[in-house]
Amino acid sequence: METPFPPFEPNGPNDEARGPRLREIPLRLIIPNLITVLAICAGLSGVRLAFEGRFELAVAMVLVAAFLDGIDGRVARLMKATSKFGAQMDSLADIVNFGVAPALVLYAFVLDQARSLGWIAALIYVIAAGLRLARFNVMSEREVKTTWQSEYFVGVPAPAGAMLVLLPMYLGLLGIVPDQTMGILSAAYTVLIAFLLVSRLPVWSGKSENRVRRDLVLPIILFVVLYVATLMSFTWETMVLTAVGYLITLPFGARKWQKKYGNWPMHPDSAASGEDGLPGDRL
């Protein structure tokens, strides 16, 4: 009697289609993925801590998750361990750490005071973060890129959005009572940050500045030391100033883009060609 399926070969094409065995994967390829997994664990742990009422630790875990999520790609490039699997893992971690975790932590702290409005605001932020990350992935995969893409993001990047959306928590941890009024204001602020994520506002990325003037090296080092020291000693005051300062710089970054590259939004012809990564783009 003829068997319906061909015999399974341990090293045949059917086995290879399942991917390499764990023992065949170099350790240097695993390390960046471990950092990504740790970032996801930190973000989700922040959600648990928030629902347990330990809000300071919850914010700290979300910020740690954002930090780990930000360095895993750099570690992979330094170790020459970039892979398609790692890129997919990083994308999944981004939506958790920059979208779901900040929204749920903020909801547990203050947005629940606004009832349904707070939950709707949290949903809008998570969806906006997902759209922002999808647009970034589409734009980064394009073979043809414009000059400004090496200097500017389109819209506020997701890591910065996670830092910004938690501003009501920073204020609450400084003593502002998270009542219904603050809940409604926080919901409106959350929607504003969601809009900035999916907007076409040019946001300076700092990636093009590969060299620093020699006379600025020491001042920059001192500034970083001062910032870290104040962050350790006056954590929430420093985070408030960081978030507010970032928001203040957005109009100046857009103005600088306009002076260098022209009017924003882009010309309709370039937008129609799919350079902004919006739905309907031609890849």
C-alpha cells in the first residue's frame, strides 16, 4: 500500500524548512534577541506593577524597557548579528514597550478616572503607536530614500512617544492628585501625543550628526553627567523637564527642516509616490 506522505528525512528539505536547530545558531545571534525578550518582560512587568499600585516601579520598568528596546538593534549591529528574525522580534517588542505598556500603566494611574474617555484615549494611543511603527518599518525598507530621511523622522518616534505620554504620571508622582479633572486632561493629552506619533511633522533625529566639534566634547560630557545626576536625585522633576523640553523643540525642528528642504508637508507628487510610508504606498 502506498503511503500518502513521503518518508521524513532528518536532514531533508522538509526538516530545513522548519529553520535551524538551536545548537546551530551562533551565540552572538542570540544575545540581541535576549535583550529584546528582556525588554518585553520589563514592559509587561511595568503593567503588572501599575495594577498593583506600585507606580514608581511601574514607570521605571517601562523606561527600562524602552532603553533595552533602543539598544538591542545597536548591539546586533556591533556584534554583526543582525537577522530577519531579530528584526521581527524587535518590531513586536516595540508595540508592547512603546504602545501597550505605557498606555496601560497610564490608564491604571489616572486615565481610569475619566472612565470610558480614558480607555478610548489609551486605545487611540496604542493604535497610533502601531501605525507609527508600521510606517517606520515601511520607510526603512525602501531602496530609494530622500536626503532628509537621514536627519528627520516623520512624526514623533515611538520611544519618544512613550516617554512623552507618561508626563501625567511624572506630575502625579510629584504630588498632583490623579482625580477626575486630571483624568480628563490626561486623556486629551494622550490623544495629542497619539496625533504627534502619526502626524507628518518633521522631527529631528540626530542620526546625521556623526562628528562633534572638539571644543564641544567636554561640555557635552559634562551635560550628560549633570543630566544623569539630576535624574538619579530628582527623577520626576527631571522627567517633567525632559518631556516638556522635547515638546518645545518640535516646532524648531520643523522650522529648521523648512528652511533646509522647503515647505512641509511634502509636495503632493512625492507624497503620492509613497515616500511617507502611509497606507496605499507603492513598494
